[in-house]
Amino acid sequence: MRTIVGTPSGTPAATSKPRPSCAGADPELFFAHALSTLQIERAKAICATCPLMASCLDGALERGEEYGVWGGLTEDERSSLKRRAARGHIASAA
């Protein structure tokens, strides 16, 4: 079974660090092969409550995550964000 976030076995999670809202959630909600609109809405609702949402999205963009909901965005939304950012960099370089 795929996990989203975990701690090494036998290691208690540090209480001073924020925990992602997806910890303990069913990974299929975020990574099902064909996400339904309801699954996407439920995954995004979990992301919206997460103190690590921005860093999750940044990490997904850096790693080139192709599938699933990361940082509150679907793969299509992340692709669109990358395209807009690339156009912005090209325009600012001219």
C-alpha cells in the first residue's frame, strides 16, 4: 500500500513540527488512476487545511510529480501553472 507521509517505524512524530493533513488519509483519494470530481474535491479539501500545502506543492513541482493531487492541485493544474511560469520567465527575459 502506498503512503503519502509517514514516520520511520518506532519513531514518534515530533510534536513541534507541523503534520501534513494528509497523514493517515487513504492514499487512493489522492492517487487513484482516474480521479473522480468527488475525489478531487475531497483531496483538495484536505489540502486546504494543511499547514504544509505550499511546501507540498513546491516539492511536487520540483520533482515533476505527474499524477495525483499535491499541494491542492491536480496534475492538469500543476501543468498549467508550469506553463504560465515558463511563459512569464520567457517574457521577463526578453
